[in-house]
Amino acid sequence: MITLKELHKRAGNPDLDHWTGAAVFSLQEAALLTVGADPLEWPSVGHLKTHEHPNWRYAAIGLRTLCHEVCTGEVARADVTRGSDTREHGKWLLIPN
């Protein structure tokens, strides 16, 4: 299994700090941010595939998983937040509630 650190490294370690203040993310945005793709530059997971982004498969699987969990009620909501243990790496975490 690949780690968030490895996904972001494959994506060129993008600066996603401008997303820190966002209170709500769509499922699409959460999937993109998780794999190191800025939703302002990549409007959808489909665009990642079209342009051969190195993490497009992980984003597609992540989006599908998020949709499944929400639709089946496994999670009522999912927060994308910065964890204190990952702040030094500037990586995003997906934490189901």
C-alpha cells in the first residue's frame, strides 16, 4: 500500500497550503487532494487520467471508496484535515468520522 507521503512525492510535492482554511470539501476535491492534485488545477479525477497524472488510479479508487462509504452510511461525513503528525510534511489526511 502506498503512503500519502509517497503519493505527494510522485505528484512533485505540490504546495496545497492554500486549502488549509477550507471548511468543506467535495468528495472529488478530497480524492484529488489526497493524491497531491490541486482541485484548482485539476477539475476532476477524469482529468488526471486524460493527462496521465502519476496518481490518477489512486484518485479514482479513493473517489469510488468515498462515494461507497457515504452511500452505504459507513461514514456520515469525512473531514480532510491536517494532522499534527504530518504537518512537517505538509500532507493531507482523510479522517472518517
